[in-house]
Amino acid sequence: MLKLHDFKLSGNCYKVRLMLSLLGLEHELVAVNLRAGEHKTPEFRQTLNEFATVPVLTDGEVILRDSHAILVYLARQYGGETWLPSDPAAQAAIVQWLSSAASDIRWGPEAARLHHLFKSPTVNIDLAKQRSAEVLQVLNTHLADRKWLELERPTIADIACFPYVALATDGDISLEPYPYIQAWIDRIKQLPGFVGMPGL
């Protein structure tokens, strides 16, 4: 059975939980207490993830870290052509959004949430707000004439970008100026199999 090592408040873990649910896949959730440092134990590092982060997905002998790598695996292993097609141009169009989620969104809305919700001392909140405004404006403009990020249907591009954008208010970032983003969030919430998380 698929097993996800998970932290409930993590947007990155949530990406995987959401994908598992959208695909209708049975799975076991294993809660990892980050505050207690369970992800930093020698056993966790040696058997699951040497970088000591969650999420980690196991599927038989397959062990994967990083939410976006896991999305790619689940999409190709269990989703056919629907969530990540095999066509090179279509794949690349989707993967560029995984990169945006891991960079622009990470250092914008995700960092602002880390500052406000988890009181992280490492976040430059002024810079995070500036980056949030930049990436949200780009995203809003991109969505002005389309319903989904790519291919005119939901893909893992949407799943990768959705959580920390939708959770922007946790970081004191308003989504009011971005109507097309708000409409996109609502469309994702209407997908069959959608599940939420605290804050959504």
C-alpha cells in the first residue's frame, strides 16, 4: 500500500494528499512530528530521506522525497495521460510550473506563511511580500484567459501551485486583487475527490 509520511500543516505534504485523493488511491498516512524532530532521527534519515524533510512517499520498494517528484510519480504511475502526459512539449509546459512552485511561490506566499503562521525567524517578510505580489500578478494574468495553468485541463501544474497560493492569507497576503486566481482556486475545490487542509 502507498504510505505517506506526512505533516498536516505542510502545504507540500498537502499537495501529495490532494493528488492521492484526486486519483482515488488508497493510502496510509504516517504523521511525522516535526516539532519533536522525528524527521531528523538517524532512522528517518537512513531509511526514508537523508535530507530530513517531509513528505516522503513509499510504494513497495519505491521511496520518494520531494512533493513535486512524488506528484510526477503518482501522475505517471497511476494517472495515465491525464495529469502528466507523455508528449514532451506538454510535459515541459507542466514542469515549468513545478519549478515556479519550488521557487517563485516558495519565496513568496510560502515564505510569508512560514513567517506568520510558524514564526520563522529566517524569513525576510518584506521581501516575501514583494515576491508574493510579483508571482501572484503573473499568475493572475496567466489565468485571465484560461481555466487551468496548462493544457486546458487540471494537471499536476495546478496541484503543485495551488496550496501555498490558496493559503496566502495565512501569510497576511490578500487575494482580493486577484480575481482570476480566486476563480481558479474555486475550480480546484470543485474537482471530484478534492480534500482540504487547515486554512482551506
